[in-house]
Amino acid sequence: MRLVGLYRETEYSPGRHRSNDAVLLEQVAEAVRDHGFVVDLMTADEAAVARPETELVFSMCQGRRALDFLMEWEKDGARLINSPRASLNTYRDRLPVLM
């Protein structure tokens, strides 16, 4: 099975992206690889330009642009972990209405 992991955009973790978010995603990818899966890691920009062929996407994306294209992928049948809708629901304009 081929999986794709998408890094969180650097602007959402300024100064800490390499030490926190990227490391976490890379550790998850390595653990999944240890179970025999093929895992490609890429940025949201890379994924937006050339949608990868994959059976499953796990994402740490937060930005509206990335979440929008992930929702399109989901509509097209892609299996996603970390739903883009869940991420959008943490936005300040949506959270109070949901609560």
C-alpha cells in the first residue's frame, strides 16, 4: 500500500516547524514503513502541483489552500486521515458556532 504524508505548512509553526511538526510526521512515516508500507512525504505545495497516486493520505495541513484541495481529493474518493473539515472547524470563525 502506498501512503502520502503532507507536512504542515511552515507558516503555521514559525520557528518550530523543523523541530516539532516535521519531526512528528517523519516519525509517523518511519513507523508505518516499519510495517511494510511505502510512504512518500511532501509539502502541500508539492501535492497541489502534482496530486500523488496513493491509497491513503495523512496530513498535518492547516492552511485554507491545502484544506480546500484535500476536500476535493476526498470528494474524488481519496481516503484521508485528519479530515480537512476537522481542521477547518478549529478556525476561529467556525469554532464558536460549533460550540
